[in-house]
Amino acid sequence: MKLKNCKLCRYSKICNDLPGICIVAQYAAVAVLIGALGFLFVTQELLS
């Protein structure tokens, strides 16, 4: 089952096999970014 929306995903070959990976990858990227920014903020507060 191939999805047209998967063209937006860089890993289209994986997406065509597992369509959910596209959506999960986007949320995971956002979560990592927020976590990294939060970690930096906390460490700056602790060091100052």
C-alpha cells in the first residue's frame, strides 16, 4: 500500500512499507528539539 502523502517524507521507501513512520518521525523530531531546548535552558539556569 503506497501513500501519496509519503512523497513529503524523505524515507519514502520505508514509508510505503510502514506509513505510520512518517507521522511518528515528525513528532519525534519536534519532541527531540523541545527536549534539547529544555535541557539547555535548565543547565544554563543551574550553572548561573
